[in-house]
Amino acid sequence: MLTVENLKVFHGLIEAVHGINLTVPKGQCVALLGPNGAGKTSTISAITGVVRSSGAISFDRRLISEMSTEARIKGGISVSPEGRRVFANLSVEENLILGGALKPDGKSKRIAHWYNTFPILGERRHQMAGTLSGGEQQMLAIARALMNDPEILLLDEPSLGLAPKIVSQIFDIIQKLRDEKRTILLVEQNATQALRLSDYAYFLNNGRIVAEGKPEDLGDREDLMAELTGIS
Amino acid sequence: MEYVVQQIMNALAFGAEYALLALGLAIVFSIMGLVNFAHGEMIAVGGYTMVAVSALALQNPLIIIGAAILVAMIASVTLERVAFRPVRYADPTTGLLTAFGVSMILQNLFLLLVSPRPIAVTSLYFLEWSIELGTLRISSLQLFETIATVAVILLLMFFLKRTLLGIAMRAASLDFEMVRLSGVKANRVFAIAFMISGLLAGIACVFIMARRGSVDPHLGFDPVLKAFVACVVGGFGSLPGAVLGGFLLGAVEVAMLVMLPQSLGGMTDAFVFGIIAVLLIWRPDGILAPRTEKGDKQ
């Protein structure tokens, strides 16, 4: 469904990603793993079109590399970004309303659905999103990203900076999304958890894919795990 | 008593004008970090539109007012498209210089194409008469200006709170890229911001023209300078701050006019800015400056 070929990503003059290929088939959860600074978020940003990149990105058999960010989102891509980036100056409900900007039909039904899934968000619907805890903000970011009912969800570091108990809650949510047969590209540093949830995984380091395969094969590769955690 | 009410009306009317213009500056600044010094030229554009419409022998004041506001809005949106879009994501300084450039070009166009001299527009004089309430006598124009400003602020609040584009504009002041990542078109948000800004300038133009009765190429310079000060006092980028700053500036100005002895009459502005300087020592970011968010990893 999503195919990335020979992707190079640039930040100013610096090339952060040096020509990678990856595929996310429909209905699968694909993990993109790697240490800090490996180029994971750059890859996500290139897919949504907010950074300069070269190479071919196609989605739903359409080449989207030349499209504007807004057009890509309209085409069915949605992102829950690194650092969550909820609109701190809007209420929880307004965040969800804005998240569903492209799908006005049945919006209130979807908002109700998310309040059901995350009761805490329902309780705080009129509270400013900036006052939520990190875990609540992450839930809001995921719910907001799904308000447009996307074809693919790009989940960038959902567990970053959260307490272990909250992290396992977030991974439960991802498991649930996977059970719903949603297509997900999951970017994570937490390899053990991400591998458990994914159908296929890519391992990114220094802007190159250094390994890929089924989670059960990659999970046993101690050299990769060492690189990821920095323990050698 | 009469005198006090009269001065309060003066302060409200001054403040309303500043608040309208300051809001126009703040709404553009909040989403794109641009101090639009060409905002004043939208007032002049409205004024010249009135001249043109009157010259066409359309003396119906509603047509004159409507045309002035409409043309100010169109001019503002056009400026965004032509001048500000290319520098949208550039450094704020680039935007500021662009705005100055646009302002100068427009003023010189008025000089060259119309006239350096003021042109009279008399068709709005009907807005000014005195209303007598018992022993009180107040100016209808001041009353209209205050009411119109309050109505516009309420409408703007409704727009920002209740409509999708309004919510998107508030969100854009914090994280524009994330708004685009929700699928809202950036171009649309910018166009609406400039349209509202032009609308506010157009409404201010009606009252400025009704009071002055003439338009010249530099009509917008003074009001926008005051509006800029109002924004600084209120906290740049904050819409409530712009309104508060506008009314506060109006009040301080009238207070100085009233309280300063005759011999210091020419120094009103100096005293006003002196007070503002002191205010800024107390609150360097302005009274209602948006607090910087302490978020997670950005």
C-alpha cells in the first residue's frame, strides 16, 4: 500500500537518510526501528511531505512524492507525530474536531467512539490539551490522527518519554488498532515491544536500512539489539 | 458628570479604533509571525474606494461603506497572494521588510495615480450627530464605533470558537505544520486570516473617514503605528491582548489629553509613550502575552 523507493531526506544541506526502500502492505503493522538520530522521523516527515526529499513515494498505487502535504493527508495518510504535538491551546474536543477536518460526516460519532476508548479524554473534553499528562496527550494524538479515518497511520515514537505503565497502555492501544486490521507504520526505539506488535520490521541506523525481516528473526539478532540500546 | 461621560466616550471610541486595527495586525502575526505594516494602506485603499464610488455618483452611503470594506478585504487577500506568500516560511525579518516595501509601494501608487493632496469624502457626515440623553450629550459616531467594535469582536470570537477554520486558525498560531498534517489547507488559513484583517481595516476605515472626511496617501500610517503599540502593550500575537491594548491606549491617550495642562498639550504622545515604556518595564512581553508552552520533546 505504501512504498518508498530510494528515499533520501535532506535537512538543509545535510542528507539525513541515504536512499532507503520500504513497503507497508495493507492491513499490516510495519515497524521502523533504530537508535536516536537514525533517520526514523526524517522518513516519516518525508512521507507526509514536510521536509525536502528525493526518491519515489507511492501510496495506493499513486505517486505522491510531488504532492503537497495537505493532498497526501487527503489521500488517506495520517500521522501521530513525534512529541505528540497536540494543540495545547485548544480543548481536547477541539483537537479531535480539527483532526477530523477532512471527514465532517459522522464526526460526532467518531468523537464519541474515542471518548469510549479513552474515558479519560471524555472526562477532560473541555480541558485545554496542554494540561493533559504525557500519556493522555499521546492518546489524544492517536485519536486525533484517526479522526480523518485514514488508510494508513504513521505512529512516530508513541512511547517516548512516558512512564513504563503508560507505555504498556499505549502498546495495548496499538495492539487493538492492529486487531482492527488497520495499516500502521510504527516508528519506535522500544524494539522489544514494537517487534511483538509488528508483522515486519526494518532496522535503520545512520540513515541506512541495516536489517529487515520478520520480527521473530530480527528479535534474536543480538548485534542489532546492542546497537539499538547502545550496549555492546 | 457630563464631562466625565463625554471623556469616557472619547476613550472608548479611540480605543475601539485602535483595537480594531490591532486585532487585524495580531491575527496575521499570530499565525505567520508577520508584522504587517502594510495594514494601514488597507485603510487608505478603503478611503480611495469611497472617493471612487462617490465619483460614480453612487451616493447611497450603504453602497459606499460596503464597497470600502469589500475592497479593503480583497486588497488584503491579494497582498497575501502576491507579496507575502513567497516569503511565508522565510525569516520574520524578511516578512517585516516585505511589509514595509509593500507599504511604500502602495503609498507611492496613491501619490502617483491619485493625488498627494487630501480628497474630501463628505457622504459619511450623516453618521455624526449628537444624541441627547437628559443632560448628557454624546456623539453618535463614537457610539456607533464602540458598538461596531464590540459586535465585531463578538463575531470574531464566535468564528474562532465555533467554526472549523476558526479552530484551525487558533491551532495554527501554535503549530502550523500540525494543522497542515490534519489536512487543513495552509493557503486557506492564510487567506482567511488576511481577509479578516482586511475586514477589520475596512470597518476602521469607515469610522476614520467619517471623522476626518478626507483621504490622503498616508491616511493609514498613524493609526497602524498606534495599533502596533497597542499590540505590544497587550502582548504581541495575543488577540485578547490586542483588544485590551487598544482600549488601554485609547484610555491613556484621552486621560493625558484631559489632564495635561494646556502648555504641555503638544506633548501628549510623549507622555502616552512614557507611560507605555513604564508598563513594558513591568511586563516586558505585554500584558496578555501568550505564555510559552512547556511541552514535551519538540
